[in-house]
Amino acid sequence: MWSREVRFADRAHWAERGLPVFVQVIQGQVRDAGKAREAIDQWERDLAPGADGWLGSTGGVTDDGKFIELVRFESAEAARRNSARPVQDRGWQQTSKLFTGGGASFKDSDDVTVDVVGDPERAGFVQVIQGRGSDPDRARDLMQQDSDEWAAFRPDIVASVAALHDDGRYTMAMYFTSEADAREGESKEPPPQLKEQMAEMDDLTVGEPEFFDIKKPWMHSPH
């Protein structure tokens, strides 16, 4: 709904339209956002070159210390190969110490929709939404309707990554030009047809979704 699918294989190693993408969502509470950023940067610098099939990642920490990262791979097999590397295990043992409470949780998905209208690597604000829908297939259909109209109505949205999990649960990352642009876009009154689609999407939502506002998003991709 929010954006238009285009071919963008040459843009910062994002997956090309039509090719499969596997997403692993890592999240948890951290005390120190700076140390979490250092750990992710170190992984990208030291371990990413050996991570075959890694397409990139987007993440960050909210103002209240919630860490969330979406890591994209070519396939589930590529993600498993990465996890099985001894050097990856050693690196994660250090990173895991940054999480408080029950530590980090992982959610996987091979049912992923990636839409792009601008350059997600230049997004100044990312909002991750997690929730549950009653009809994922219908939600996917709605998201793919009237793409040109949505792009014109919300030019602040440059990309989205939607990953479906079990039981209708989902994780969606929305990439915006800036937080100010996103807030302004939220306040706009949509035209009737788009408003109807938004209302139907709301009807498909089960319970209240959770929002993670990433004001300083971390973007990593293969060199």
C-alpha cells in the first residue's frame, strides 16, 4: 500500500524484485545504544565479508532502549550457514552480553515483501511495526494496490520491508526521508480510495500493533 515495487538490484545490494529474501529479526532491551551500535559495526567490518548470501541489515535503538534489527539474506540456508560459523558464534557471545532481561529474541521469515521508491540507504528515520493480522493474503493484496497513488500521496516513504511470521504475525520496517516528513505525512487526509484501503487494513488488524521509532537508523550492506 505504502510504496511501489521497482527493480533496484543495483541499489546498495538490496534484493531485486521477484527474488526470494529471508529476513531475521533480532530484538531485545539494551542499556547502552552506543555499545550496541559498536557491536553491529564491528560485525559488519570483521565478519560480514565471510557471510555468504548476506544482503544487508537495518536496525537501531529506540529512545527507551529497545533494540531491533532486520537482517536480510538470500535464503534461509544462507542465514543458517552464517549462524553455523564458529567466528559468528564467538562474536554473538560478546554481543549478547549487551542485552538485559531475557536477552535477545529471534524471528525468521521467508515470506518477505520488499518495496522501494527511493533510496532506503539514505532514510533519515525508520519505523518498525510489529503486530498480527487476520488475513495476511488480503493485507498483501491491499499493500500492492494503487502504488502510484500511494507514492504521490506519501513521498516521504522511500521503502518498506514486510516479513510475515507464524500465526499472522508480522514485522514491517518503513523507511522515511526524515522523522519530520513522516509526522507531516501521518497528519495528511488521504483521498477517498486510499482511505478505504487504510480502513480495511485496520479491520484486518488483531489487537494493537507495537511501534519502534528508530531516529538514528543503522544501515549496513555488502561492500
